[in-house]
Amino acid sequence: MTTPKPTAETAGAADQAADQVAAPPGRRRWWRILVIALAFAGPGLIAANAGNDAGGIATYASAGAQFGYRTLFVMLLVTVALVVVQEMCARLGAYTGEGLGSLIREQFSIRVTAFALLAFVIANLGLVVSEFAGIAAALNLVGVSRYVSIPIAAVAIWALVVFGSYRYAERLFLILSLAFLSYPVAAVLARPNVSEVVSQTVWPHLVPSRDFLLLAVALIGTTITPYMQFYIAGAVADKGIGPAEYQAERIDTIGGAIFADLISMFIIIATAAAIHVRAPLESAAQAAHALKPVAGRFAEQLFAFGLLGASALAAAVVPLSTAYAISEAAGAERSVGRRFREAPLFLGLFTGQIILGASVALIPGNLIQLLINAQLLNGIITPILLTYVLVLANRKRLLGDAANGPVYRVVATACVVVVAIMAAAALAATVLGWFGIS
Amino acid sequence: MADRRVSLSLASVPRAVRQRYEQRSDRLTRTRSVRDALLSLAGLAGRPVLNQAGEQIGRLVDLVARWDGQEVYPPVTGLVVQVGGRRAWVPFEAVDHVGRDSVRLRSARLDLREFTERPGEVLLAADVLDHQLVDIEGVRVVRPSDLYLTPVEGRLRLVGMDTGFGALARRLGPARWRSRATAEQVIDWSDVQAFGTGAGSGAVQLAAPRGELRRLHPAELADLLEDLGRAERKELLDLVSPEAAADALEEMRADELEELLSESDPGEAARLIARMEPDEAADALRDLREERRADLLARLPRQARSAVEVLLAQDENTAGGLMTTTMIRVTAEQTVAQVRDLLAAQVAHIADIDSIVVVDEDGRLLDDVTLGELLLAEPGTTVGDLVGPPWPVTVPPGASVAEIAARFGESRRLSVVVVDEEERPVGRILADDVLDMLRPPRGKFHFPRVLS
């Protein structure tokens, strides 16, 4: 599926104006249907499916390659947590009409706010790195060296956004990333062992190894990305969804989260069925094997297209949203929405992230491992921001009767605590690993 | 709705307003003595509260200010003090002195009353600091990173706010930095439109509107509405007159307007739409969800509804969808003086009228007389005398934007008349509406708010 697409609906609106001049009514209607369909898709679906970006594909594929179907139970737990978290965020957006960042600034002290923002920025920087790694891995499949592809991609994405034609490129990336919809088909065609898939999904189990722990936290990080929580709360508020329409939005949010995780699980199943040597994923070419049942000898090209689309899309959107969040926190936001080129702080932050992200992705090393490590970083940061979400959703003074009830409170707290314990263990394992202890 | 941001006229209006403001000298934060005496709210929070003997009895949590809008600079009515595990209320009468890093009370004894919020008052640190406000002078939405207080005539009053990054940095740093008011970007409180208590907190109370709000251009008000959060936006709409609110709505971006109309109370939204120009109202309704649109339409007054419904039935990219039905129809027998009276009655729509249509007894178009022609004619002459070349420029309701633009290009007129098959005028298209459609969307980079 696709990466976050905050500009989709608004872009559609603005494009109507452009299309209106040149295009005959017939074509315009076609766009209108697409815009309506996207609007119907709702923030919940878009936000949750943001998890299936370059980092997500790499992590899910690696999970399938290394542990077969054994991570499916973890994914079941992650799905529950994702549903709970996304629902709380959507509820906060609908009942307060504000985004998460604004709520945090208004409800917490400035230092606590700054800490949240710092965590958000670090998590997003990890994502930017992984998007550039994704672009490099995709173009590697068609024989382009990362030392050529990353600099060109960085300059191209920067220029597309700053000079304003990004919106058209975005559509191309979006269509490319639809290639990953072939995963469920591939998973079925690969004839996986159905009884094993089912039992590994529902039978509670964990594998007691360091690698499994780190991968599980990476799975959490890529599925419950902090970016998604900020996006869904902001998008719900921005669409004017209020308490009256919240029931419909709730269905969209929960359905979107479940749909996104089904796709993720199909990626794991397809890869597990296609790769028989249980070892960490070494290259994108290996991951592409999973698409063989669908695309045959074109599997690598299909995988490359999808990965390139998903990565390029997010490589622009993630740094944009981070720059926006910081500009707003610093009180310089109001120049942003209007005239992009007149916002030096915003532009500086955007440029800085692109440069930093591309530079880190250029450091020699295994691209797939870099992708997974970026998700691991996200997974370690996730519980920090989840704590803020939980505290806000519990607040009666903020949400009134829509605040978490006692049962919901227990479930949500349990989710956050489990995620936090796993993240802490992963952090400890990583730090100990640096000193050669494992 | 097309994006109508008239940046040229916009830039000139606030400059005039700003100059007017700069000449004012009665604003408190502009005087040096007040500037030196400013107390920082962020610096005061958490400071020790001492009794007369100088012993600490608790810590300052928050200041409570009267918020009924009677006074320009809200007076502090009391303190919230953390004493042990309790939050106690201390009326301001019991306070002897508020210093930069401590508060001293008058008596040794403290009557510990549990703090409860009262109507007409707000907690400055909890409800105002870091919450959205409107800086009327600068025409922008800001979040104060600090609030400044100073004693005025024996009362501690809220006199200004700081929006600078320095104030934020000061609050992030160690406690001893905090109390020094940096006062780099101070906005006098008389230039601030504050709101009630903001999002979420059930008991919404309205702040009093500042008179300066009236001076805002509709496009400026639209900018403010776009930038505010949901609760504040609703409050600002309530604070300005319904006419001003409707004018501002016409200037808002399509997606922001859609959001506003979706989230607000249907009755209120319908009242605003009823006051908008029919073509703008139709554009706004077109973007809404089916049920919402039907609901709002049903709430419109009969006349407004029929006008909007006619427009809604048209394709928005044809002459029928672009036109406004606001038109003045006259017959050849009417005198110029009568026509001028008709114009005076339509003064609210004058921006959408650049000429009047003359029709025969069957309602067919005879001519399109510009306001210039009317201005130069003798009051006693009849409209019939003015009929003659240049003849009106007309388009059918189904004409495309490109065709309309071509007609404008050939005729060099400011508006064209839309006529049906029987040559009866049904509406008018102004050149600026076509301009909006032709303008490329470049440079309008929009991104959903993450933090607001």
C-alpha cells in the first residue's frame, strides 16, 4: 500500500481549478470520482496504511524470511495496539478539533512538550533515512548504484517540493506504490501452509532470542509509527469531523488499521512461503522473490517500482510534516501554508532533513538492515509518544464523556506498557550489543 | 469556491491600520516604566508563596484573572497555591507583594479554601498561555509563549504577551532564567483578541470582542479563521457581526471553508450561508457531503434557497456554475434616478454589480448598462435613452470557462451576461470569477495542520 498522503485531498481540490480550464467535463468527472473515493477512504485508512512504506515492506519481508510465520502472533498483538492507539488519536481530533501537537502544547508544560517534539523529530529523521535507503534499494534492483541514485533523488525531491510541481509527481509515486497490492495475491498463489499460518497467528508464542526481540520492536515501530498518530489526529480535525460524525470516523479508523495490518501479514506470509532459507534478509532482490508467483521473472521490477513509489512519496511527506511541526511549535507556522518560498525556517528544516537523511543513507552498509534499524529506532520511540496519547485520551477535563472509560483505560494502558517494555528491552539489547555483550 | 486572496488590496489595508496603531501612545507596554516592571507569568509559576513572616507556605500554581471583557487589561483576582496536596484559592486582597521570584501574603494566617473555577474568570497559565489568540494589530494567530503582568493602579493586570522564540527558550532553561522578562516581541494586551477557555474544557465562555476586530478586511478575517482551531474559530465567528462573518467566509479557501461548514452547528452554518453571495454559497455547498448539503439547504430561507439551488443544478465549470444571480433588472421606462435608488438598496452586493440589465416586457435582454453610463446620465432621463451600443456581451449557461474567457478577451468588459435560449438574462459572470478559475494553483502549498 502507500505512504502517508496528506496532500491528496487538498491537492485534488486545488487541481480541480487547473483541470477546469483545459480538460473537458468528462475527464474532470473522473478526477472528481477519484477525489471523492479518496475522501471516502478517510484519514484512518490513509494513516494506518502509511505503515506499509519502504521501511515497513523491508521489515515485514525480513520477518517472513528470518522467522517464517512465527512473527504472525506478534502482528496480531500489534494490530490490537494499533487499533486502540489510532482510535484514541482520531477521537482526540474529533472531540477537540485540534491536532496532537497543539494538544500536547496546550495540555503539558513546555519542557514536556519539547521532549515530545524531540522524540517526534528523531523518529521522523529515522524515517527519512529509511525512505532514501528504500529509493536506493529499489534502484539497485535495476542496476543503479546508491551513490548515484540517492543524490539525484534528494535533489529531485527537494526541487519538486520547493518549485511546486510535487503534486503531479505525487500521483506517479502513488500509482507505482500500488504494486504492493499484489502481495495478497502472491501470498495466496504461493500456497502457504494454511494450518500453520492460522496456528502461528492465534497461538500465543514468542521466540526467546535477541534477533526476534529486535525484529518484533521494529515491527511495532513500523506499524505504530509516531508519524501516523500525528497525522490521523490532525487530519480528522482538519476535515471538520466532530463528535456527531465520530461513529463513522471510528469505523474508518478501526477498519483502516485492520486493513493495513492484513496487508502487512500478507507480506510476511508471501515472503515466508517464497524463501526457504531462514536467515535475515540480505538484499531487495531476495525480498522480491516473494512476488514471483504474481509477476514471474518480472518480480524484481515490480518490487522495484513499488518500493520506489512508496519511498519517494514518503521522502517528501515525512520531512514536510516534521518541518511543519517545528515551525508551528516555534510560532513561525503561519507563513507556511501560503507562500512556501517565503518561509525560511520551514524551508531550512525541510532541506536539512533531506540532506541529513540522504547522507546517512549514503554510508556504506547493508541497505535492508539500515531500513530495519530505522524502524527499530521508531519502535523504541513509539512508547514515548503513546504515553502522551494515553494521558490525553484519559483526561476528562479535555474530552468530557468521550474520555477513556475504565475498561478501555486498562486495555490501552496494557498496550502502551507492553510496547514500552519491549522497546526498553530492545534498547538494552542494542546498547549491550555495542559493547559486545549479547 | 475559488481561492480569492486579493493580496494587493490586502497589503495596503493593514499598513494603514498599523500606522494608526503606531500613533497611539496610551498602550501600556510601550511605556518604559511599565516595561521595566513587567512580571513574567511563566517565571512566576512554581515560585514560593510566603506568609508575612517570610516563611514558605506553598507554591504558586496559577493566577486567576477576570475575563468578562469589561476592562482592556484583565485584573488578577487571585492566586492558586499548592499547599501540601491541596490547591488553595487566595484572593488577591490577601496578597501583599508579587515579586519576580516570590509572592508575599498580607497575613500569617491563610484561610485555605479549595480552588474552584468560577464563571467570568480564567486560569492564565492553564487556559491562556500557549493557547491560540489573535494579534489584531499584526492580523495573525499566535500562541503566547509568555504573559506579562504589571501593577497598574494598585491592581496586578495582564498587560501583554510575548510570542518570541526567546521566551520559549527561557522557559525551557533552568528556573533562574525564567523570571527575567525578555520582552522581545511584546504585544500589548489591547491589541489581543483573547478567547474563552478554548478547546475541550466544557464550560465555554465568550470573551468580549475588541472594537478593532471591526476594522479587519474580510480577507484578513478569513486568514484568521483559517488558522484558528475549532473552538476559537467558532468563538471568533460569534464575536464579529454576521455580515462580516459571511464576507469572510467568501474569502476563505475552499477546503478550509468546507471544514468550517462541516464542523459548525447546522443552524449557524445555514445563517452564514444565507448571507453569502449566491454563487459563493453554491460553491461552498457543492464541496460538502451529500447529507450535510441537504441539511443546510433545507435550513436556508426560501429566497436564498431557490437562488442557490438554481446554481447548484449547474455544472460548476460552465457559465451557469460560475455566474452570480445577484442582478438588477430594469425596464426601459424606468428613470435613471429610480435605478440609482435600486442600487442604493443593493449596497450590500455592490461588489458584484458592475452594470444593470435592461429587459423588455417579456423579460428578454435589451441592453447591459454599466454603472459608468448611469453615473454620467441625467437623473431625469429614462433607461431607454441609454440603450444603444456598445451592445451586451452574452454567453449561454453551458459555455465553458475557456469560451467565457475568450468572450472577455474580445470584448474587454468587466462582466458578461448569462442568457437562456429565449435571451432572458439569468445571471452575470464577473471577470474576477474567471480569473480565479484560470489562475494556476502554484505557490499554494497546503499541508494539514500538525500542531494547531
